[in-house]
Amino acid sequence: MTRMSRRDFLAATLAGVGSLSLPALSEPFPLRFGITPVMPDDRARFLGAWSGWLAAQLGRPVVFVERSRYREILDLLLRGQIDLAWICGYPYVQHRARLTLLAVPRFRGQPLYQSYLIVAADSPARSLMDLEGGLFAWADPDSNSGYLYPRYRIFKEGRDPDRFFRRTFFTWGHRRSVAAVAEDLADGAAVDSYVWETLARRHPEVVAATRIIERSPQFGFPPLVAGPALAVADQGPIRQVLAGQGDDTAGRELLADIDLDGFRVEGPDLYVDIARMAEALAVQGLS
Amino acid sequence: MSLPWSSYRLRLPLSLSVAALTTAICIALAVGLQTLHNLREDQVRNAVAQGHAMGEVLVQALRQDDVWSAYSLLRGPGGASSDAVWILVGSTGRIFASNYPRRYRLDQLLADALPWLPDQRAPGIAAANGQVMLADQPDVQRLLRLSLQSDGIEVGELLALLSDAPYRPRLREILIGGLLATLGVLAVVMPLGWLWGRRMVAPLVRLADCMARVGREDLRRLRCSVPAGDSEIGRLGGHFYAMVSALAKKEALEQQMIQSERLAAVGRVAAGVAHEVNNPLGGMLMAIDNYRRTRHLDQPTVQLLDLLGRALQQIQGAVSPLLVEARGDGHALTQADLEDVRTLVQPKLGKSGVALTWEVVLDAATALPAAPVRQLLLNLLLNATQAARGGGGVRVCIGTQGAALLIAIENTGEPMPPERLAHPFEPYPETRPHQTGLGLWVCYQIVTQLGGRIEVEAAGPVTRFRVRLPLLAEGLP
């Protein structure tokens, strides 16, 4: 059923009970969907197509809200200005009391991803420890793969993550972190394996200037979570639509476009590792 | 034909080529340098505008420690291909961002990255904020420094290192283009220059060939096609021709003087000898005459004395022409004297079939002795008649001009042989049998003694004698 046919149907129904109807009143509230840079860049075309598909499936308009920083999306989500968002596992575990897991993307058959530690292709560094005293690019202070994990890794080596590097800065995006390393702005960076692999497939010239020197253990993939604004009643249909996207032809094409297999409903246990790392650093005042 | 390098036929086209090449290189250089100058100005203007435009965002990035946004702004859409090197420095003097992060590292001290940079705090430099300074570095020619301020406090500094490197290829293109165009022009100029050189040099070559003949050939007969005209070469040819003429004249004069001296010497010797012979001869003839008158002689003696007398008279007749005595006694020359000569010659003219044209005008008695002038005229007239015999003509013109008597006698007929013409007044007894051959020699002696000049010229069948005799100042009785 298309959006237009549904509107026609509603209009016809309301006309049948003899009441004057205005399209604005009959229009259901749009679903506000927050997007963070957990997804690869250049996604405007994809988001347009995906919002159309979701709207058709859900029977209500879907509006994507994009922000360059995880924190901004999280604020909007927690304040109820958006209904759901695709965020990183790290802010989820920090605010899991107020957030509900809706679905987790599946990447290469699993709801898991890694943090890649990358350096310039011609860099002599062989591990994170070789980057001590260098320049390091963090992705986002609310990113697991681009901030939490590398800091935890340094911390586990018995070093102070705040002093290990001579200078660090935030790029506010995994793709930018790759560029920062490729262009020698930073000696190293930690990036989302999903973003890196997607880039490697779509823009091999960008990642060609970089080299992965460490891969983290597997972590729960950045999830789609509902904020306090989304009614519990709406959560079920949304879960259903997302989980069924892989079975729909158009939905599958959209998933292929962003290199995902589909969405699956998962339990919060998937993010236990991230929560443990966050806790460990928080105890030390390093989060 | 191999030409020496000094030949103008080579030097002219080569000079043309060198001139064309030099001109083209100069023009290409001028255009190139002007272009470079304009490009530099544009570069500076753009850098200043761009620096000011980025300032606000960069201040914000510095204050928020947002390395990436500063970097992405400096890097621009073109990535690291920008003409200028941009360096953003924080208030601590450490590099915050640059569009060449490989070279200008984050957190590096600016003083380490650019050791040659003058201290920003130096008074003169702070005043030059936003001004472009010249930098004498291999890869930096100009330097722009912009102080970034927030609320009146300096939060950082933006530097633009500007270089000529992006413009060098363009400069090289202009120069190479100019050179190629010149080579094209040279392909046309070289053959033209070669032809022009040949054309210009040809008259010089002719002149040189002609000069080489001077000294080997008789100057009076030297005929060359020397260049003429107003050009330098034409003037050279003219001067050369004038020089050759002067030389020829001088040579002729020398020859004439030699001849005069020789004739004078011969004349003196001849006169001396004639005198020596004539004096005893006169004595002997007088003695024979006396002897004959005073004695009664038998027949054989009379015959012997007649024989002696005739022989002695023959000797006297032969010797007397050598005794030219122009200044003898006599009266002043009149028209009648000259008419007498005409009358004397008339029979001979008739016998030889020669037509005489007589244009003699002598108004009054002329201050010249009549006898020698009559003899002179007679000799010349006989000589002309002899040459014109058998159908020729003789023309006599006599008149006074100023203080001189002019005589011109010309005849048609057999021309004088060249060897004779070279020395016309020397005795040539052998040329005419039964004659002394002394006629012209006598003429010369008379003219010389009268202080005049005589010359002969031949043009085709016409031979002309011209005599100029100065009138005597003291006059004649």
C-alpha cells in the first residue's frame, strides 16, 4: 500500500462519516529518525529512498534528522525531539535506562563490528604502542570504535589515554578519520570497521593510503534505539518492519546499498563488553 | 664554393637570425615576466582575500580546538593542490592546522617549522599585519601574516606561504612558445637574409675585383662597372672611380712631362749638332762660291765643285729643319700671313684630292712672330693633308681667345697608328720615305719655344691637333 493510496483511503473514510476533513489533520505525525555518522558519508540519496520505503511500510512519513555529532542526536533523542536514532553502542549503554533497543543491523552475517586502528600506508608503526607521542584522530567522544575502545586499549596497557599521544583531535566522523590519516594530518586513528570496509569497497583510493595495524575484538553493532518519545505501541511495528526489510525486494536493495544484511532484534547483552569498557574508564575518570 | 666566416654573405643572414632570435627572446621574456608579475599580484590579492574570509571560522576553530574543521577549511575543495601553503598557528606558537599536514605537523612549533620566519612580536612586523612580505626562501617567495583576533585578543595567526612554483611551468611555456615562433620566422628569414646578403655584397665584390686590377692594367683603359647611387656602397664606388681617374690623370701628366723633357733634350742636341754642322757647311759653301768666282776653272773642276756644292746643300737642307728658331726677327702675325700658307698648300691639296675647310678669323695683327707660326701652320696643314689624301677632308680653325691664339686642325682619313699616337711629336723619319719625318717634331719645338701647348687627339677617323699659343706680353714691332 502506498502512502497516497492510504491518504485517499482515510479521506474517503472520513468523508463517509460526514465530517469536513483537512489533509493536515488527517496526516499522521511523521516518525523522526536520527542519524549519526555511524553510517558512511554521502547518504542523502540513500536516506531519501529509505525514508520512502519505511513510510510506505509504516504507513506514516519518516523524517531523517542528521547531525554531525553523536551528542547532538543523543540530546534530541533524550529530550524527545526525535523518536528513534541510529547511534553507537557506547551512548546506548550510557543511557540504556532511557533508551530501548529496537533493532541491530547485521554486517557480514553478524550484529557485530570492530574497531580498526589505522595508520598511513607508509608508516612504520606496527601496533598502537608505536604511536605513543604521536598525533591521533578520535572520531567522536561518543563513539565506541573511534574513542572508547582505543582509550580502553591504552588504559589496559597501563598508560594514561589522555597523555599517551602528544596531541589528539576529533574529526566527528569515521570517514574523516580515514582522510586525516591518509592525508597525514594524524599519525593514527581508530575507525569503525563497517565504515572502513564500505569505504574500501566504494572508494578504494581513499583507504589505499591507510593500513590497518590492529583489529579490536567484536562488539555489538551500533543499534537503532527508541527514545522516550516513541510510544511503546509504535515500537513493535517498527521492529517488525526493520526485521522484515531483508525479506522485501526493495528493502534488500536498500540494505545492499549500505552494505548491510538486514536488521534483527537483539537483547541488551550484546553491548555488555562496551558497557564494561565504559565502566572501567569511568571509574578512573577517563571516560 | 666555401665562404670564409668573415663573408658578409654569411654574416648578414646570421646577424638577421641573431637579431630575430634576440628580439623574440626579449619579447618572450618581457611577456613572461609581465605575466609572472600579474600572476604574483593576483596570487597575493587572492591570498589576502581568502585569508580574511577564513579568519572568522578559523578563530572559532581555534577557540573550540576543532582541528578538523580548520584543516578542512584550509585544505579547501582542491585538497593539497592549492597554490599557497596555509598555516594556522595557535596562541602558543604551535601549528594548529595546515593544508600541507605532512610538512607542517599539528602541534609543531612554528619556529621549528619555519626557522627563517621573523618573530611576530617584532614591532615592525606587528604593524605589517595583513601585508605581504617578501621572503627569500627556495620554496617561499612571499609571505602573508594575518593576526586572528577575538574580542581584541590575539588567538592565533594565519600564515600564507606563497611561491612562484605554480607559475614556472607557465613562464617556461611562454618562453618555449616564443622560441618556437622565432624558429618558424628564422626558417623564412635565413634564406631571405642569404639572398639579401648576396645582393648587398655583389657590388662590393665587383668593386674589389676592379681594385685588384689597379696596378696591373693601364688606368686610362680600366673599365669597371662600379656601383653607383646614394648608398654608402654607391659612394664608395664613386670615390673609387674618382680616385682611379685622378691616378690616370696623374700618370698621363707624368708621361707628358717625361715626353716634354725628352723632346726638349732631343731638340737641344739636334739644334747643337745642326749648328756645329751648319757653321762649317756655310763656310765651305762660301769658300766654293768664292773659289768659283775668283778663279777661272776648267770643266772637270767646275763639275767637281758643282758636285761638292750640291752635296753640301743637301747636307744643309737635311740639317736646317733641326735648327728651329722660333724667336727670330719678323713682324706680328696677320691674317695675310695665314692666307699665304693656304695659298702655298693649295696645289698639294688639289693633287691629293683633299677638301679644305678654312675658318680663320684674325681681326688684327696678333702679338706673335709671324714666321714660326706660319711654319707651324704649314707643317700641321701638310701633315693633315698627307693623312687625308685620297678623299678626306681638312678643317682649319684659327682664332684668338683672351690672350692666346688657338689653332685647331683636324682631318679625316687614315688614323694615326696607336704607337705613333703615344709619341706623336718624336721624329719618325722611317715612316715616310723621301721625307724627313720631322714636321711634327718641328711643330712641337716651335710651340714649346713660344711657351704654348700642342696636343693631338684621335676619335675614330678624325685626328685633331690643337695648339694654344699665348700672345707675347711685350708685343712685336
